[in-house]
Amino acid sequence: MKISSSNIGTSTQLGGGQTVWTPPPGMHPMSVLLFGKRPPKKVDRRKHPKLGKSLKKLEYVKDQIAELLGRSGEELSLELCEGENACISRDGEISMGVELLERHGDDDDLMVAVLGHEIGHQPWAWPEELDPRGMTKAKLDALYREEEAKADRFAGLVLAELGAKPDSLCEFLRAHEAFEAVKPTDYYPAETRARIIRSAFQRRGRALDLKKRDLLGNARATIRELR
């Protein structure tokens, strides 16, 4: 999830409307497009003891989200990095910015949403054959927007599953958009993203309510049969 443009962003250089960059060896093109050519700079947790509680909560939530995807929590890892952004690597390593946690670590709903968004990228499922070389900027922007929208939808689902609310994330996105001098073309406006998140949250919430009612109905029927 790109919070600011510092240290993260596409390093794509365009010439004649086409991309001319080549992803660094070992990096998936989508990872470069979303998070930049340079991986986040890791930070030793021991240097930030005040973030210990927030990191423990994130580890617990990470494991819960992993289960929603049929994966074990051990298949994903959580690291601390410089800055105020969050990202996920191809092999499932989630990096959370120190500044992000210092400012918002106490907002449980927001932290659940950020983790849900990052895991929602599911980078292990990105197609191997993806090759952005030769794509126009418009096509790259569309690719980026839809990848972010996919992660936003999963964040909404996670919020519903874990009993959290989408309000913090939606307000967070709106607040940061207000400081952008130039509106980006590589991801949807905050209001659109908020609608995507709330829509996914509401759909999953309705499904969970129906499942709960079905379980209650089956339980009542069983009790009647046992009388």
C-alpha cells in the first residue's frame, strides 16, 4: 500500500509512449511496478521496542488472514522497514514502515486493513509470463489500478471476516489524497477505492450473516429433533 511516493513507486522510464525498463534479475515485473526496483530497507526490531505490541498484534492478524487463503501463517513473514509505506514481496515477506506503525499502530481496524491489502496482492500467484516491456503508460496505469483494486477488495473481505470496520482505511486514503498536488493516474481516487472496500466488506458481511442464520437454523432443528 503506497502511502507516500518516497522510496516506493515505479521507476519506469517512457520513451515514445512505451516502457524501456527491464526488471532487475530475480524481481517480478509486478513487484517492480507496485513497489519500485529497490526493496524496502529493513530495520532491526530491537531498535524500536515501543513497536513491540503493534508487531505482536500484526503477527496474530497475519496468521488469521493467511488461513483465509488456505495458507499457514508460517508461509508469510513480517518485517519492519524504513518509511511510512507497506509492501509484500514475491515470497510473502510483508514489510511495515516504522513511521506507519508509530503513527497508526494503535488503530486496530486500519492495521487489519493494511495487512489485508498487502496479503491481498497474493504475489505468489502473479503470472510468470507477465512482461510489461513495450506497454504504454496507459496500459501500465490500468494494470496497476486493477492490481490495487484487487488488494482493496480483499482488504474489505478481511475486515468483515475479522470483525473490523472499513471506516479507518477509507478516511486514511482520503486524508492522504488531500495532500497530493497532482492526482495520480496509476491508482483509483480515494473515493473510488473507499467504495470498492466498503462494497467488498458489505458483500462478505451479508454472506457471513446468512451463514450464521443457517447454522442457527440447523442447530434449532437438531434440538427439536432431540426433544
